[in-house]
Amino acid sequence: MTVELLRNAVRPYAWGSRTAIPQLQGRPVPAPHPEAELWMGAHPGDPSHVIGPDGTERNLLALVEADPVGQLGQRCAARWGGRLPFLLKILAAEEPLSMQAHPSAAQAAEGYAREEKLGIPRDAADRNYPDPTAKPELVCALTEFHALAGFRDPHRTIKLLKAIETPGLAKYTALLEAQPDPSGLRALFTTWITLPQPAFDELLPEVLDACVRHVADHGEFTVECRTILGLGETHPRDAGVLAALLLNRLTLRAGEAIYLPAGNLHLYLHGIAVEILANSDNILRCGLTPKHVDVPELLRVVDFSCGEMPVQHGESAGRRMAVYHTDAPEFELSRMDWAPDERTEVVLDSAGPQILLCTVGDLLVVAADGAQVELRQGQSVWLPAADPAVRVRPLSGVRTQLFRATAGAGEG
């Protein structure tokens, strides 16, 4: 047994930041290209590599496939077919991502089987289901993090639409006012994302002009209107701009998190966060992207339940640890914090497969056999299920923060 660092892949999507991930890892800034996501796990698209004491590297996906019980634990390996069930990420959004939703387990399995039967390559641009599994996710802010997530209460949305009402918008406001419930939201959402382009090109400028006036008047929905104006500027012919009027506008502070179950329509706007999700890359996009949008399939997946989006702060699980609880069996995320000059040691038991990620400061990770590794800011380690508990403590007298990713409760 030993404690081994991970080398993780950076995904260079156009919406990423040239500074956030490099700064976190202590690399020169700005980076040559946007760096959007840092992937930690064993997804076939970009698996991490385990770095041995002698500097040799082993593919984590290959390690799991060669010894699923030793790496994942008996129950986890059996439940997930020998597949690591979670993927951990650093997400750095300089610009908005696409508006999207993810399928349930049943939808993912059916969609994957259907596209396999049709012979659509798994890396094809028009593939909806490259993986056979669901993709619930939880995002926890490292900085102020802005997002749209979940459908707002229809009565609140009606108030927003009336605050920016224009001649062209009035009939859509009336549509929702006649049925202020999930069915009414579905009807309005479907109408907007299927509008003929000429009708959309006539409506959106009206809406944007009304948003400008609302912001100038310091209206009640100024934050929401600023968001729509920003999206309209970058995507002037995209129906996702109108759809954004229906979603909750959230600003998360560091340490706050939101859980996005299957069907939740969402859009990350700006900020840096830790994200944990099921080990899947299934995405149904609504818009605000040049990528593939499949409206009929999206409408099969989206959940039109509505109301305020719950914000988690992490439930205390001891002096140092806060846990973000969800109903996702694939993962659990917890956070540990040490104030400056605190050096208290924390024991992390063998709870199935684990990835530890240091986001602030430096830590010492000590294994039961005495093997140890210094975990610097921006680095992560892999702890297989077969290994005993490890001890972690800060190395220096600065504020220190550690995130711990594990399989869901009872999956070790």
C-alpha cells in the first residue's frame, strides 16, 4: 500500500478560464488556451493517471478494470458493474456554458441502447447518449458562482414577464398566467424553443429592449434582466435566451452548493467550483451553444417541477467535515476546512473508493503503513477501497481546504 498522486486531464472548452485552473495548480498564467474543467476519475474519455513512488504512471481506468473489487470494494464493484461510479471536477467558467439537462438512469440506458443499435459512433457530434448511465451532479462554489437552475415558481415568473412586458411578449405571459403550473411551463418552454426563426428574431429584440429599460429603472428583476442581456449579446438568435427567463437565477458563495438531479434544466454562468457527478457524459442541450440540440429528446428528459432551488451549505459531520447530502447513489461530496495555524489531524476511514482534492493550502496524507505524500493546492490523490484509513493534516499555518469524493452511502 502507498499514497499516490493523480495526474488529471484538463478539458480546453471555449467557455473556460485562462487563469483559474493554472493559478490553482501553481502554473504560469495566462494559459495558452482556455482551461474549462479538470477531470479526476476513471471516465473513458479522459481517465486520470496514478503516479507511483518511482514516478511511473498507471491509467486509473485500467487499474479499476484489472481489479474492480480491490479498487472499488465488493459492493461498489457489484452495484456499478466494475465502474467507478463518480467523476470529480474543477469547473472554471469564464463564459456561460450551454443550457442543458441530464437523463435519468432509465432514460440513459434506453437512449444508449437505441443509439448503439442505430450505429451512431459514441464520439459523434449528434450522439445524445455516449454513456449508458445517469448524470446527476452537485456543484460547490469555490468563488462566487453564478448559475441558472430549475424552473422558477410560475407566479414569480409571471411577475417578471409583466415587469418587462412588450406587445410581442404579452400573449406568452397570458399563456403561463392561464396555467401557472408545471404543465404551463412545459407549454411555454416548448413554444419558445420551437419558435420559427423569423418570429424569434422579431420577439427577442423587444424583450432585450425591455430588459434594458428595467435595468435602467433599477427594477425588481435587475439581476435576471442583466443575465438575459448578457446571453442575448453572445447568442442573439438562440431560443435558449428566452428559456432562461423561466429559470431560477442563483449566486452561490464559496462553500454553497446546489444538487442537480435528472431532468433539472440548468446553465452555469460564471465562477469556479468543485463539481461531482455520476461517471457519465450524457448531455441534452437546450441552446446557447453551437453543439447538437435535439429538441424532442430534450423534452423527454426535462423535469418541469418548479420552485426555489435549494442551496446547501454542507451538514456538519464532525469538527472539521461538512457533507453535501443528495439522493444520488453514485457519489457523496464532503469538505474539510482548517483555519490558519490549525494543524489538527483528521482520520479518513476506508469508505470505498476515494479521491481527495486540496483546493487551499497544503496537506500531508499519511497511510497506515507510514507511506505519505504532500498534497499541494490543486493536487489530488486516489485511495482505493482495499487500503486502510489515512490521516490528513495541514502542512503550513495557512487556511487549508480539502474535498473528499466517495461513492454514495453504503456503496463501499
